[in-house]
Amino acid sequence: CMCVCACMRACACMRACVCVCVIQVLLRSRAIETQCYVVAAAQVGCHNPKRTSYGHSMIIDPWGRVIAQCAEEEECVIVADVDPGELERVRSAMPVWEHRRLDLYTDVKRTGKDTP
């Protein structure tokens, strides 16, 4: 979304656009940092005079790519293929699990190949 901060005060649509853009960036970040698919369900419509939701449910892959998304202010159902092989490719290309500092965080449970 291309949104201008000055317009945000004057236009509720612009505020919604900024909010959706920011939320999408945060959700994409969570997918990348956790190396997981993220499914973000969102309400849409006017709930009462003081509360409106803008939708944009989306599914994001572990690289942060939006692979399915509902249109603005429209009820819909989205589906996407979840590829376990993609998870393995991402985790191999970016092995963040190996960078854990178990010496600093003793309450982190050791699992898998790093278990003594």
C-alpha cells in the first residue's frame, strides 16, 4: 500500500490501509523468524458504530511470501498448500536453530540432535 501519513487523519480508509500494511509486515516477519507457515485469520465488517474490521486474512510461507490473501472488506475462505519440504529447505538455508545459546538460557529444552 502507498499511504501518506498526512492523509491518515482525514481518511479512515487510509488508516485501514496503513494498519493492514503494518500488520502484513509484522506477520511476514513472524513467518521468517520462526521459519513456519503463518495463517492469519481476520474479521471483516462493521461490528458496531465504534468498531470496524478490515479483513485481509492471509497465509504466509516460511520465506515471508504471502501465498493466499482475502480481498479488502470481503468475506472469503482461503486455502494454500503447506509443503513440508519447503520448511526443510528454509531451515537448511537459514539454520537459526543451531545458533541457540543454551549456555545462556538453561531453561531451554534440548531436543533432537543436540540432546546429550
